[in-house]
Amino acid sequence: MEGIIIFNIKEKLNELSDLSKEEIWYIVKQEREFWKVCYATYILEQYKENEPDISLERYFSRKADEIKAQKGFDNFIQTHRMLRIGYFYGLIKKDSSGIYKKAELTEVYKEIKNGCNSSFENTDLYYDIIEQQIEKIYVSSVLDEDPDSLRIKYDLFPVYFLYKILLEVGRITGEYKISLTEFYVFVSTTKKYEDYFTTVYNILKAREEPGLNSRVEEISSTLQEYNRFKEVIDNLKAFEISSHRNKIRIKENSISNVKRKVRNYESCDFGNLKQTIFQNFVQTPHY
């Protein structure tokens, strides 16, 4: 009947099982812990200022070892390739050549550096900026691989979409949480924000449909190998994420704030928001 949308969870799972690794929410595989990316940017800054007669790769490795020893870090950064995530976090601006040493340091990075006196591990001193920058990540963008082909249908801000899904699931079930399996299979494969209702339906339907658990788990095991957004949202205090317990939820003391964020987001001009935020590759300064 015209005007009625019919959902078929089994057909949806068949569709999802055919997705390739390039057809889900995209983020690069390098280090995604925000403060470590700040240190990588700091090393790039030192390289640009000192202009040593060695490659950035060698300088980066040596400088990272020095910082690790000086700070007493047990686990620290290793390769200059992680600078690529600095583009996504808005710490550096990509030069047209794509060469890291030609990248421009952003005002966001400079504000963070000044605010924590270059001790980037002290994230509480600039957490509001961390949250701001991660909420600005947009899929699909000019920073993605093949944004105009494989991911051309994606058009959303992943963090805001995840906020919405958890709020809607919480409104219906009383628990503002989903499993990581549900995140990999249903959430991170959604292409547009306005499709949140379908995503919530699929999550709840799969929970109650007999015999679908193994199918969902099978698809999840494939998709999670390529999905790195979990490590991105790990930076945000609003979420509690547990791989051991297979869950992601909004912390109770963050629910009202997340509701406010989503209300504000939904009341704005999405097209204008996207253009404003992304006109400089998500490098708008703190506001």
C-alpha cells in the first residue's frame, strides 16, 4: 500500500553482508587517541621550525623516543603516518601536495598547545575542544579515500548520529545502550541522519527475531575488522564503551547534555552546518 514502509530485517542483513570494507564509515587506521595525535602534530611543528637535514620519518621516530623517555610513557607513538588522523581531528590542514611536512598547523592545535603548555596528555585542560573536534568529523568528506565513489552516498556526522540512536533506543527500552555488534552492523553502515528510525527499528527487531543472532554476529565479525570509529568515540566522555561486555552506552550523567546537543543539532540548517564546519577540513577554531 502506498505510503507504508515495509521493513525486512533479513533482506537488510543480506544487503549488509555484501558491503565491502570501503563502504562503511571511514577513518584511517593510524593512532586515534587524541592527545597522542596532538604530540604527533607537535613533532611536525618542531620539524618545520628546525628544518633538520634528515627525513621527517627519521626525525619523528627519534623525537617520539625522546618524548617517551622524558615523560615516562609506557605506550607512545611510533610513526609519522599517524599525522593523517591529524587532518580528521582538525589539527593540521592538508596541503594540495599531500606531503606532511608542508601541512599547515591550525588554530585549533595552537589553542590546545597553549592551553596545556604542550603537555597534551593533560586532556582535561582542553577536553571541550576534543569533544568539539570529534563531533565535527563528517562522512564522507574530502579526507576519505574515494569519497566521490564508494562512499558518495554517506552524508552525516557520525557522532551526532550515534547520539541520536542511543537516545531513541533509550526512549523505547529505558536503556541508553546498544551492543558493539549492533554498532558495527546497523549504526556504522547507515548513510544519512534521517535514516535513524530505520536503524533503530533494525536494532530492536534483530534483538527479538529468533535465530538472527548468529547472522548478525557473522556480519559484525567482518565489518568490525575495518571499522575504526570505536577508537575515535573512545575519546568522548559521554560514552561508556566496553569490548569485554560488548556494549556502548551514554553515561547517566551525560544523557541530558546529549539530548540538548541533539536538539540543537536538529534545529540548525544541516546544509549550512556542513559547509561551515567542513570548509577548511574541519579546522574551525574553538568557539
